[in-house]
Amino acid sequence: MTSFRTMFATIALATLPVLAPDLAHAAQGDPLVVIAELPELTERQAQGQALFQAECASCHGVAGAGRIGVGPPLVHSRYRPARQSNFSFQLALTNGKSPTLWRFGEMPARPDLSETQIKALIDYIRAVQRANGIR
Ligand code: HEC
């Protein structure tokens, strides 16, 4: 019957791909969530990824994993589409957002980003979310 137990553990892990990090050894700037799956990206999502790494990862961490003491994870159920829509994401990017859901300070406004760039960024964030069971 060991196989049943193993199977259960495997299923439990598979349904919880975003795992709690080991906070006992965590340091400032470390990821806040573990991103278990990196999706295959469309061309537009890959453009979003490049932009994200250059402009957003300093606060939101690699692939949106968040950074301890710095910025929130975007691959988080708090940001699932039904809770924070693409429109909400778009507004935060165009107008900025004062601390609402977390205590990391301001999300800076990026009125310099084009509509195409914003769409690519959101498309990329949603792809990583979906790959990690946040839908
Ligand atoms: C200086 C740090 C910082 C940078 C750089 C930054 N953000 Fe944020 N962002 C934040 C913080 C802090 C929040 C959370 C605000 C709150 O408490 O609700 C946030 C929230 C968000 C949200 C959620 C908005 C909502 O619906 O509530 C999105 C999406 C987002 N950021 C995307 C981006 C993208 C894309 C970039 C790069 C272009 C970026 N951020 C750059 C700090 C930052």
C-alpha cells in the first residue's frame, strides 16, 4: 500500500505547485513564492518576459515570485484573474497603485509603456500564473 501513499503525496504536490518557501533560511530579496513551472511562451509572452525581467523583477522577483522585504509576488492567488482583472493590472501600470493589498509601498506608475507592452506584460504574468495553477 506504499504506492497509494506516494500517489496521494504526488497528487497533493501536483495540485499545489506554488509552495510556501522555506522562510527559516530566507533573506531580504529572496523569492516569496516558489515558481514550480515555467510555461512555454508565445512570441508576445516572451516579449513580456524580457520587459518584465528588465523593468519589474527588481520589485516583483524573477517570473513574479516576489522578493522578501521588497515587492509582492504576482504568481499568487490574490492576483488570480477573478480577483484582480487584466483591467486592474492595466490601471496599476498606467496610474500606479498605493499600498492596498500588501505593505510593500507603492507600485510606480508607468505611463511610458505602450498599450502593446502592457498587453505583453499581462499576457506573460497570466501565462506563469496558469502554469502554476492560478486561474
Ligand atoms: C518599486 C517596486 C515596483 C516596481 C519596479 C514594479 N512594481 Fe508592480 N507593484 C508594486 C507593489 C508594491 C504592488 C502592490 C500594491 C498593493 O499593495 O496593492 C504592485 C502591484 C502590481 C500589480 C497588481 C495590480 C493590482 O491589480 O492590484 C501588477 C500587475 C504589477 N504590480 C505589475 C508590475 C509590472 C508589470 C511592473 C514592471 C513594468 C511592475 N509592476 C513594477 C511594486 C513595484
